[in-house]
Amino acid sequence: MLRSFKNSCLFFNHKRCLLCQLKHKGKQRICKPCQQTLPWLKAQCLRCALPLRSENNLCPACLRKTPYFDRVYCGFTYSFPIDALIPPGKFNNRTDYLEAICELTIASVCISEKPDCLIPVPMHPRKILSREYNHAWILARKLSQTLDIPLRNDLLIKSMHTADQRDLNAVKRRQNLRNSFSCTKTPPLHVMLVDDVITTGTTANMISKILRQAGCKRVDIFALARTDKPSSK
Ligand SMILES: [Zn+2]
Ligand SMILES: [Zn+2]
């Protein structure tokens, strides 16, 4: 009797996998069989996480010019189905998709040294009004709750409204972002910047430079996914 009650409770505790919609017992929102089909980021640049063919290397861009950030922690390459889940997470209120990928990313990366705080990449207030939320803040909150690291959104602001970066090349991205971010207070010595996708690395590098100029000694980046476009420092 007790056993069947327990089993029925377990049955009701099962949740549906976000990808295959089947019920499963795992803690995460994507079931184990679906997890195995995801495009996990394997061999990657030790600094910027660009996908590489061999491990324990730096990519040509990082060898040519050291970025202002120290390390990128990233779970996936930006390919199917990750590239189909992140946009609705950012633009259509499907924050459960972002949280699902974030859970898996946290479980897959080994953050060897915890930062003093997490900083979500800020959005201009006008953009937050139109989108209703900052997706980077959703990710930083998940990371903060899971790893018990303070979240600070009072250190960095986006003071200029800029055009969407998605359709711009690296040069245009740099021009677009120049002077758009600024530090409002002295940041702690070791911070981790949180964003959804690292594309060319332009945003991450520019903000890392600003944080260093404001007094940071170490800047790490946490992102869900990395495109295979080379960095553009
Ligand atoms: Zn599944
Ligand atoms: Zn690199």
C-alpha cells in the first residue's frame, strides 16, 4: 500500500522533457537520452572556448592577441537544438529553455575558482522595456542560486542604446559597442560576466576591458553556447 503510494507520488513527480516531451525522473529539464544528443562543446580554446580540433590549445586569435578576459566557461556549440532553444528563451518568454540549458552548462563546466560576483551583460533600459526581461539576468540568477555566488547588477550599465549585434560583422560590432557600457562602481577583483552566446567575443572582450580598467584583476565569462566564428580581438 505504502509502496504503491510512493510509486504514484514518484510518477506525479516525473516531469516532461523539454525536447522529447516524455516523462523522466532526472533532476534536469532535459532527459538523459536527449542530453546525449546535444552538441556539447568538447575540444576548445583554453581561453575563449572557440571549438577546436585538438585539446589543450589556444586558438590563433588568442595566440595573436590575448583577450581581456581570462577564461570562458561554456557548455555547448551553437548548433541544433541549442540554436533553436535560445532565441525563444531570449525573445518569447521561454525562460524555461534558458534555465534548462543553463542547468546542463553548470553541471558540465568545472569552475575551478569561484568569482567574487556574477555580472549579467546589461541591457539598455529601453530594450528591457520592449523585451520585458534581460535574459542574461535569468542565467546569472540560476548560476547564483546553484553555486552560491552573489549576483551584482549595480556595477555595470549599458548607457547607450545600440543596434542589434546579430547582423553585424566584427568591425561593425566593435563600432556599435564603443562607449556603450560603463562601470558605475569599483568592481571586486574577480568577476564572472554572464551571457547567452559568445559569437565573435567582441562584447565579452569590450566589457572585460572596461572591468579591468575599473580595477578587476580577473574576468571570467560564463555562456551557454559558443559559435565557431573566430574571435576578433
Ligand atoms: Zn528527452
Ligand atoms: Zn581563443
